[in-house]
Amino acid sequence: MSASLGSWALLALALYGLVAAIEQLARMLRLARSRSGERLPAVIVLIHNRADQVEGLVEWLVEFCRGRLAELVLLDLDSTDETPLILERLGRRHPGIRHARLNGDRAWESALFLSRSPVSLVLDLRQPVTLGTLRSGLLAIWK
């Protein structure tokens, strides 16, 4: 009886994984083009030593921008705190997020080449920022 129960549990987990994979694929396809067929913008986020804020801000961005972005690119500009580890964890949690670590004063300029979208918005989160400011900037690109 316990082997049968174990088989059902394994089947349920496999089914859950399949549904999650299909949902992720559908989300990626929706992000690739808008309803009107126009290309959606990418958002490139510059981050340096923001371990205190980055996880909450990125989670908010993911929810707020769902279906409205071609991609979300997180760029760590050579942080010395826990920011790189947090970005790696966010990348695993949200497979649609791309992240990279860049060095140098002008490294962020190469961010524009990392984006696959012809239109990009660069958000500079190297300094503390409020959600209201982020929201206003994002809404401006969707007008």
C-alpha cells in the first residue's frame, strides 16, 4: 500500500512540474510580444551593494511588470555585500530574469548590449529608491 501511495505522490509531483513548466513557457511567450504585436521593452536594473533592498524591489518589479516586459536584466556592478548571492537566488526563483556581474566604472553601458529587446529602460538602483518612484518610471514607458 505504501509503494502505491509513493507512486501517486511521485506522479503528483511530476504533474505539478509539468504544469509549472507549461505556465513558464506561456509566460515567456506572452513576454515576447504584446497584444498589438509590438515588441515589449526590456528593463535593465543597475545594482551595487543593495542587499538590504534588492530582493523586495525585484520581487515587486516581477509582479508589477508581469506580461508587460520582454525581459528583466539585473546587473550587479561589482557589489561587495550579499547582493550577488541574492541575485543568483532570484534568478533561480524566476527563470525569466537574467542577471550578470560587471566590473568597472562604465560597465553599465554594456548592459544595453545584454538586452534582447530593441527598447530598454535602465533603472539605477545603486542608491535607495522608493516604490512610488519606480512605479512612475515604469508607467511612463507604457504610455
